Amino acid sequence: MKFYQPLDIPFECFNKDSVMQITENFDPLKFYIWKVDLSVFSDELNTFLESAGCKIFYSELFHTPAGRNLVWHIDTDTPSEIMRLNFVWGSRKHFMQWGTPVKKQYDPNVFPTVTGTVSINFKEHEIKTVESYCINSPTIVHVGVPHRVVNYDNASRFCLSVNIHAGDEKLMFNRAKELFSEYMLGSK
Ligand SMILES: [Fe+2]
């Protein structure tokens, strides 16, 4: 199964300068998750989502320092089909990876996130990598199974991650692929 879908969106989705204002005086050696004000997103993106009965629910900016890995985790407290729309810049040598637990049973290692939700973290040896992808265009990613980020470059990796709701529910990965089908890379 493919856990990602790159897109070719013909309009600007957000204002990068506004997003980067959050990172003022950040320490490039540290990991960060900043909550992003939704005013950074373009009218075109909001209108497109609204036309499909969807809206941006919240957004975060992740920083992965040069040469570092983000731990294996699931974005929710149980495995699911949830997705994010991700935009990545900075590093030129980085991968988002997806994996499966080596053992059927694992001890949930639950952590609160800055947005008030929880994530399950795994130790490196508990997950076997099944897919690896370098995000270099807007990309729908599955975040309901174990995933992580590796940054092999000597530059910081920034990832603007958008959480979308369909009506009052979280948008699911397969539904998101349908929603963005006209913008799928390689579909034309
Ligand atoms: Fe995640």
C-alpha cells in the first residue's frame, strides 16, 4: 500500500514568509512543533476545500534538525486512516518513512502533543520500514500508521502539516485522494 500521494496544485496554498515568522530565533539543533495560525493559508486553498465540504481544522509546523530523525509514531492513540496535507522545504535529503510493528503486541507509549491530542511513540527496533518517500511537492500523507522523518542533509527540514476536516469528521486518507484527484501528480 502506498501511504502518500504527491500533488501538483496550480495555486499558492500558503504564505511561506508568514509561516516562517513563527520560527524567529529558533535553535536549529532542536526539534520543534509550532501551532500555525490559519490566516497563512490562501483563499484559493480555502475555497477549494469548502467546495468539497472540507475545511482546515488546525495546522502545525515541524522542524527536524540537520542529520536527525523524528521518532516512529502514530498521530492518534489508536491506528486509523487519518491523513495530513504536507509541504516540506529546507533540507534536500530527507525522507518520510512508514512502517509496521515487528511484534503484534506492543506497549503503547502515549505522549500529549502541543495541540491537545496524543500520539503513540515507538522505539526504533519496534518498527520495520515498509515505505520511504522524499516529499518535494504538496503531498497527502497517511499518519494513522507508524511513520517518522529522517533528515540526512546538513540543513533544517521544515514541514507545514495541515489537518483537514470533512464536515465534523477527520478527513481520511482515501477520501482525501478522491478530493484532490484532479491535482494528483501523474494523473494527467
Ligand atoms: Fe506524525
